Amino acid sequence: MNQFIKILLFLSIIINFGCSYRYIKSRLGEEIHSVDLIFQGTAIDKRPSDNKIIYKFAIDKVWLGEFADTIEIKTGSSEKDSGMVFELGGKYVVYSKNGYTNNYRRNSLIDSTLDDLKLDYKFIPEYSQTSFVGKDKFLTENESNYLNQQFEYRLPLVNFDGKAIIFTERLNVISKKEWFERFWEYDDPVVFLVKLTEKEKKDTGYDAILVTFYKMWFDKERKLFVLKQVKKHP
């Protein structure tokens, strides 16, 4: 196959399947920096306008931008121009720039996303100023609630309430503040929980190790490596 045919084949693939790229969502941190309004609201009305659709939302919460009782957001009128479809009566987390959104933003029904949880802990002082900030070994109520919701499906049998947790990135022990700042924007960070023995709990004051983004087998030697870091810098 000559180079010209290869190029034609590649262009054909892009033309036929390029629309699928619209649905690749940005990471949460990237999305926040690319918009000027993030809110939670219920779609209550829609109307056409200049080949666009304008949706009206009753607002529950605004994380970024100015609060108003209702907000109107414009989007494309069809999938061909990246139109976002909001079901009337549905409650959404909505991202927009200059009053416009589209179907590759992180817009989501409130029941199908954790963005509302993460945005609370990033923007609402009640959470952001009191969670993942201290050096206390034991998780606060807000910290436990965050972890319980974040890992409800990945760690379904784990309850973080009141636990003392060693946070790691791979095998490196980090503070809970560092852990949150590095991983809060990931939709589903890969983690597993290693429970400590009664002797290890007594020696370290911790209940378990939350291992993040580590794919190798976590054997006794690796566990000891982590615990040595804790004993060296309690």
C-alpha cells in the first residue's frame, strides 16, 4: 500500500468516526480552567434560537461564576454541531463558557457523576478549608464521607469512617493533603486498601494503607517498605 492510499484511508477513518471524539471528556481540573460557569440545576425549559437551543435551568448551586435563581445556556441544535441534550426535569452538573456548552463538556446528570462531590471539596469553604488539610492520622467526618463516596464501587466493602489511613502514591507515603491535591480530579483513581495487623496498628497508630496507582503485587516486603517510612516520619 503506497503512502497516498494510506493517507486516504486515515482521512476516511477520521471522517467516519471522528464524531466519537466529541465524547472524550476532559479531566476535571482541565475542565474547570476552560469554563467560566459551573452549576447544579434542573432543566425546566428549552427553545430554539438562531439554529441553537437555549435551555433554562432552575439553579441549586453555583461552584464557579455568579449565582442566579435561573440561568440560560445555549448549545448546538444537533449532534452535528456538538449539541448537548438536556432532558427537561433532569438535574445536572453543567459546565459552560460565555453562556455556551456542548456535548464534550463534562455535563452530567447528578446521579451519574461524582463531579458534584469533587466540586464541593474544591470550591465550598465548608469542605475545602476543613478537609485533607491537617496532620491528624484519623479522618474527619468530611474526609471519610469523601472517600466513602469516591470509592463506593471500587472498594464496596470498605468504610472509612473514623479510620487512620496511610496515603501513598505507589509506594511513597504522602500526606492526605498531597493525596487529595494529586488525585481529586481523577474520576476513578486506581486504589486498593491494605489492612494492618493488630501489631502493626499498635506500632504505627494507623488502621490501613490506601495504595494509589500501583499495579504490582503488594507483598509483605512492600508493605514493610511503606511502614518504615511511617515510622521514620510519623
